[in-house]
Amino acid sequence: MRRPFRLVWRKFWIDCILLKFLRLGFVSGLKLDLNFLAGMTSPSDLEQLAEIELQKEEEEDEEEQRAVPDGPSRTDPSHPYYDVARHGIIQVSGDDNYGRKLIVFSSCCLPPSHQLNHRRLLEYLKFTLDQYVEMDYILVYFHYGLRSSNKPSLGWLREAYGEFDRKYKKNLKTLYVVHPTNFIRIAWNIFKPLISHKFGKKLKYVNYLAELREHLNYDQLFIPADVLRHDEKLRAAQKGGPPPPVKTPPPRPPLPTQQFGVSLQYIREKNREAIIPPVIAQTVAYLKEKGLRTEGIFRRSVRVQTIKEVQKLYNQGKPVNFDLYHDVHVAAVILKTFLRELPEPLLTFRVYSQVLELLGVESSLRATRCKQIVESLPEHNFIVLKFLLCFLNMVSQESLSNKMSASNLACVFGVNLVWPRHGSISLSALTPINIFTEILVEHFAAVFGSRCPPAQVTP
């Protein structure tokens, strides 16, 4: 089929501009020497070259059979940014392996520009980040699917960077750019004069999704189907054939002393029928003594290597002395990590849908409904949950010092107490999960007071 005349004409002008850059020595075989570009090319020339690269990528994609994009995510129509949120562009995928919030931005979910107010998109991104920027967090940007028809302007990107002041940049630990292209690399050079060296070091390019497994809890990451298909295509091209199926090695049998990644029942059986898992009992005891008044407790991350060392000690059945680390946040992160690595959440998979239905319950009746949900748990889960929430209630009572109200604690712990059996937590599910957890913390006595198993333990 012959291409329409306008595409031929557009390609002619693109070729003319590319020839100009070739003659100037800026482009050689379409492999860009970005340091040379940054030093020798004006911002307007770089912007023009970025547009050329994006159009080139678009034309290459047009040769593929276009996949049907993911449908919009389910979002409550009463959401203040429903017009933007319904597209599923931004998702919060719980925490990574070390207690840091994962926030995902997917370009393939951007609708055509005439269907989206990009100013509203910026406001919605800030609205989402505002809930988490006081704690350490990570951004994952899926670049695939950005086209000339749906991309925000470079002027918009400048405005966005300018509006994200220090409170947004301070606690951002890493920005992963997945499936980067020449467009991304050129755009990065355009913004280099505006970006601090410290912030620039947080950027990491990820060529294939498999590389994310080294850094994040991949299985809980929200990845659009279009991005998954694109990754398969890239891997096939790299190997010169269809991508081999990903082989998952058989799981090793857990050590008798294993504490992380095994069930509550396993831990109880291997620890002389201890009702409260040792990791929870010890971290809570330490934090109750030394962390209740620590500002931002549970909001900070610590060195990844430190967390691995402590996990290894626990899994080998060796004693852990948190005083040796001179950082109260180590125990806080270990507690969250333990909860997150349970094969089944402490609240069990069964109640996940019941928690999501909480938004449909009248506000005055929600505490009663939460009590019903909690009391339906198996006895062992109930006892451990009651022990943990009793402690979190203590933390909230010191909120004038530690700045951790019931609402703040809910944002941190909600996604570590309940998650779906399959897939990750969607952004729309965070609201009922956080409301549920806030009620458990704030109304601890009312929710947990009636059921008192003989074996229960208090912090």
C-alpha cells in the first residue's frame, strides 16, 4: 500500500533536516554522541532533533500490527481528577523491597492531546505525589507509547520540572526510565542545564523489563500490556528469534530458622509455637522504647545492604541488635519488609474485596464494618494484627512529635497489610485501603476490643 502524500512530504523534510545534522557532525549513522550534542547544539536544534527522533520511532511502530491498548482503569467518578485518573496514566504499586513507594507513569496510557488537559495532568501528578513525598519513593517511567499525537510539549516538561520543588525531589530515590530511545536521550540533554547534578544521579535507564527485577518487587509492579508486548519484541530482536519463556528456578526449601517470605504458620511451628513472629515482636519492642517520638518514623528508607544484612541474620536464626546500626529507621523498615514479604497478607486475600467495598458504606458505619471484617480473620492472624495495630495506635498518639497521624500511618501500612491475590494494587484501590487502615489505627479499642482470644499478646 502506498503511503499518503503528506507522509512522503513529511519524510522528505525530515530527511533534509537530518542531512543538515549529518553535515554538522551531530549525527552519525543515527548513533548520537550526546556529549557532543550538549556542547555544540543550541536548545532549539536539540528540540528539533528530538521531534525527528520521535517521528522516526512512530513510523517504525506503524509497521507493526497495532495492539489494542489497555482499557482505562476503574476510577470513582467522584475523584477530584477523574478526567485524568480514569486513563490509568499514573499508578501507585505499593512499596519496593525496601519500603519505598513505587509510583508508575505509563506513556502508552496517555490519550491524544486534544482529549487531555495537560495542565490537569500536572496537577494530578502533584496531587498523587503529595500523598507520598514526605517519605522515600521511587518513580518508574514507561516510555513506550509516547507519540507526537499524545505527548506533552517540551515547554510543559520544563514547567513541570519547575513546579516540582525540593519537597518532591528530596525524597525521590530513583527515577527508572524503561525502554529509553534517542528521543529520551536528546530530551535529557535539553534539560541538563536545569537539572542539578544530585538529581541527575537519580536517573537510571532500563532497557528491558527483566532488569527491574534486580531493583524492585517486580511481581507487584503495574505494567501495561502494551509495555509487556513491546518488551517481548525488543528481546526477540536482540536474540534474533522469539523470546524464550522466562524460566523460574524451583523455589528452595526454607531454612528451619527462616523468618522472611514464609507463612505465619511456618514461623509459629519453627519458633516453639510463638504467637507473635520474632521479627514483629523484636522490632515493635525496640521501636516502642526508642522510636515512638522519632519524626517521620516508617517514612524513611535505609541502605539496601543494611536491610539485606539484617534479613540474613534473622533467616539464619542469629540474634539482631538494632542498637549496632545507630539508626532507629532500620527496625522500622525491617518491620514493613517482613509484612510485605509474607506469602499471604496479614489480613488474608479473602478480605481484599471487602476492604474495597468500604467506600460504599456510610461514614458513620465504617468502623462497625471494619470491626466485622477484622473479627472474621483466623485467630492467629487476628492476634498478630491486634498486636501490631495496638503498637501503631501508640505511635499515632505521639503524632505531635513524630508527625505520624493515623492517616499517615495508613498510607504507609495499608498496602503492607492487604493486597490482591493476583496483580498489583491499583491507584483507585488505595483510597479504601487507606481509609480501612486509618480506622484500625484511630479506633483501635472499638475495632479490636470485643474479641479477646486467650492467647493474645500486647506490645
